[in-house]
Amino acid sequence: MTTPRSKRPTHLPSFGPRRVTLGGSGSPRLVTEEVIPKQGRPVQIEIERLERFSALMAAQGWPAHVSRLAYDRIYAGERFGFAKRVGTTVELRSLARQLLEDWRN
């Protein structure tokens, strides 16, 4: 008797720091926004591009965490290279190629 194979967990896209205002109408109670500009991070790529990359990776079933992509050069290089090699959509492979080029500079 064989047991059915378990499905791979579904990965959700990771979102980086965004400007968020909490509170009802009137004055906001809490405002958060990106504290460190891209020039101050180890991987100097716009958060929006990293978020798009994360969403495309999640659609393929692979994790890519925006915060780690922005602050961990080794992780970012591995994820960009992986997506460039095995990505199944043209958009993912193209974006991974561009991000890898930016990562090298």
C-alpha cells in the first residue's frame, strides 16, 4: 500500500517595508515607512522590484523573502541565479537576469 505524496507547501509572496498609515478618519495613529534607502542596504535594488520578484517566485512555488533579498547579498544572489536558471516564465527569467546584473554591480 502506498501513501499519497504530500503537496509542496504553497508559498506566498513576501512584501518589503511600505508606507502604512493606521487609524480611522482624522489624524493617523501610526505611520511606518522604509527607514533605510536603497543606497544604505547591502543589495541596492528598489523594494518594488524585489516584491515583484518575490511574487513571481511564489507563483512558481519557490520562496523569496523581500527582507532577506534586500539585506542578505548571499541569499539574494542565490535566489536570482536560481530563478534565472530554472524559471519557467519569461518575465521571471528576464527579471532575474536584470536583478542578477544589478546585484553584481
